[in-house]
Amino acid sequence: MGKVISYMNAAELGIFCQIELESKERIFISMGRDEESPDSPCGVKIFEMDSEGVYPIEKIWGSCDFLRLQLYFGIQEDGTPCEKYFLDCIRDRLINCSSIKEVKAKLGISWVQ
């Protein structure tokens, strides 16, 4: 199981989480806010990070479509609604991935080899 390296869920400071996977690879989950509607998420981006967790290597997933985000992360793998903060739903979905390859597969990225 992976571990949380950094976590911030404060709209005024930032909404993000960095996870170190079992493979020691790292991902960074970033959530944005719509300036006109600050109570609703504007988008989610997930990055592969360098081994130190300082620089993003590549964006591996992203969406600003709230319906798509709800379909991917608003429902837990057992089919029940996720009743936590949205960032926590995403974190919980990806923290058990053993590698970036598995993260991509779980996110439905078809070009994963």
C-alpha cells in the first residue's frame, strides 16, 4: 500500500495530495476551484512526479467535467457513494495502486502498456 507524503485540503491554501506508491513512484493529485463558484471543484489533475516528489514528469490524467469526475471518483469501487471530501475519494481510490502503470490502468487510460 502506498503512503501519503503531503496533503492539503484548504480551499484558500490549496487542495492537493502527494502519494508514494509501493514502487516508490510518486503521484500528485491537484484540485482547482472555479473563481466564480468557489464551492464547486473546477478540475482535477494527476501528475507523475520525479523520485523526490518535487517536479512533475507528466500529467497522467485530468478533467474539468464535474459529471466525469463524479463517475470516476464519486462512487467507491463497491458501488456505494463516496461520502468524504472529494480529494479523499480520489486518494483512497489510488493509494492502493502499486505503480504508475496501475494508476493509469485504474483511471482507464487505454494506452498503458
